[in-house]
Amino acid sequence: MRYKFTKMQSLGNDFIVFDGVSEELNITADIARRLADRHFGVGCDQVLLVQCAPQRDGQFLFTIFNQDGSEAEQCGNGARCLARFLYEGGLAKNKVIRARTSKPAGQSAMTLTLNPDQSVSVEMGTPDFTPEHIPLVAERAAPAYLLDLDGGQAEISAVAIGNPHAVQRVEDVATAPVAVRGPAVENHPRFPARANVGFMQVTARDHILLRVHERGVGETLGCGSGACAAVAVGVDRGWLDPCVRVSLPGGDAEVRWAGRGRPIFLRGPAHRVFDGAIDL
């Protein structure tokens, strides 16, 4: 069967997007792995399949497959690319769009907004620091946790942005051990669903540098939920102001968060790269 797709990117975080609204598509984990392969497939960090939500109330439902075929609960950059895909493709008539992810932890609907400056904003839900909701194995919630790793311990903070995140503050992101410590923390037994791992350097109260090892993918040029997680941790621990510019290897995003119990907002670019078709 011949499948049409759109390649999109936000902050260098790239996606293959499939229109499951106009036709019924069956994108499996195995197909997603083959497509995401940068040598034998199209190549991407995640594969997105968008469909109409079962309630048919104007909401859209999207499934997120990581490079390894695992399904993710949340993806901020993917959600913003999805908004542009839906609006520019005529699938959504308004510039304010409601969508939710197909994985249970991401069931609450997000509001996606296409802005006049061509950026896209998304309400990412309310950050959750409760260990059992992240999930994280811990006796009680705390600002920081010590993880035993080969060669020593690492102090991390943990938060759920629809998906699990571990955030470590570092002096210099350029020399942070992302390639080694990222997989070690991602697969640590205290994170039963694995974790996205952020390495954050605070340069000012309104600016951070960030690198993210993404669960099921590896280090990416950009991670929207990772940017939100880092800012949520920074605000919660008193390091950051409520509005922060996040500089990732692929570009800058803006994150706003007013504190616990409030939703967190992500704003940044989203671009269509090319349209294509592939026989599967």
C-alpha cells in the first residue's frame, strides 16, 4: 500500500506525519521503526498518526511512535507540528485546535494555537511532581532524588509533563555526559516506564541552555516536553522566573509556567519540510 506522509520539524526535532483523518491507516510499531530509520527509511525522531477523536466532537487524536517503536504519551514539538499540519492541510478550519494523545497518560486534551508570527503555542497540561504519577519509585515527593549509577550518584529532579522526565542541573551543557548518563537514567529501575532526561544550565532567571536525551530516541536537537520539564523544575526550585527562553541545540522556545496547580505553555516554531509517499 502506498502511504502519503509529510516530514516536519520543530527545533530540529523531526517527525513523519500521517493523515488518518482522510483515510483509515494502520501504522504499527514495526512500521514506525522502519520509517524512522535514518539509513533504510525516511528518518525521524518520531512518527505521528493523526485521527479524529472517537467522540467526534471536533477534537483530534494523535499517536506518537518513538524511533524504537515505543509509544509516547506526550510530545510538545510534535503537537505544534501537528497544528500546522492540520490547519495547512485543511483538516482543521480554525487556528485554535483541540487534540489529545492516544496513550492513557496523555488523554487530557491540549489546546494548540497558530500565532500571527507563525509560531505555534500549546497548553501542555499541569506539571505533576507526584512520584507515583511520574512514575518514579520513591517513598515520598521531594525536590531532588539521588540515583545510584555506575561510577557514582546523580542528583535529579523528576516531573511528569504527560510523560516522565528527569532533570539534572549542570554547570556546562556542552560538557554534560549526555551520551552516557542519558541512557543510564532513562533505563534506571526507579523509572519503571523509563524517562526523558534533561541536562539544564541556568544562565539567567529567564534563560536556560538545555540538552535532552529522549526516551526511545536518544539525544535530540529539540524536545518540547523536555523544555517544559526543565522550566517546571527550575521554577519550582526557585531558580527561574515564570517566563523562560529555552535554548536547545536546534533553536529557542519559550516556556511559561505560573507554578504548581497551573498549566504550562510552550511556544516555538513548526515547519513543513517536504511531502512524500512510500510503499509499505
